[in-house]
Amino acid sequence: LLIVMVENIEIEKMKIGDISEKEIGRNVKIAGKISRMTQTPGLIILEIEDASGKISGVLFKEETINLSLGQEGEFGGKIRDYKGKQEIEIEEIKITKHDRW
């Protein structure tokens, strides 16, 4: 007999300005606009902003991902510390608005 238990964990949606050191290591979801983007082989670095602030987002990629400045969406991932600042290691993206700058 094999019993499998699945726990449905809701990821907390946060305002960017509310993210602090105490969120390091936690999975969160933020909503915002892509205001800056740098691509390198295997990595995309985004600056995501909402009305409360800005945060860097790091996305490790194995395939082409079509993102552009001005797009708005929800970004889910784990908060990490990088050189004394919080950033989100993006694991999930849902684009909700396709405006481009």
C-alpha cells in the first residue's frame, strides 16, 4: 500500500517594496513591469518594478524566451541575497500585458 500526500501550498503574493531580508529563501510571487533587461548566454537579468519599488530578477534559461521592456506580468520564484540586496530567482512567469517601450 502506497499513500501519496500532496500538499497545496499557496505562494504569497507580495509588493516589491515589502520584500526584505526576512524573505530570503522564501518563494514569493510579485506583479510588475519589466523596466530593464540584460541577456547573456543562459541567463536573463530583469529589473521588475511596481508602484512600491524595484527588484532584480534572475532567470536561468535553456531555450529562447520572448520577453521585452514594458511587459507586465506575475513573476514567481525564490528570494535570494546578492551582494547585500534581495533579488528573485525567477521560476515562473505569466505575462499579463504586452505593451512594449
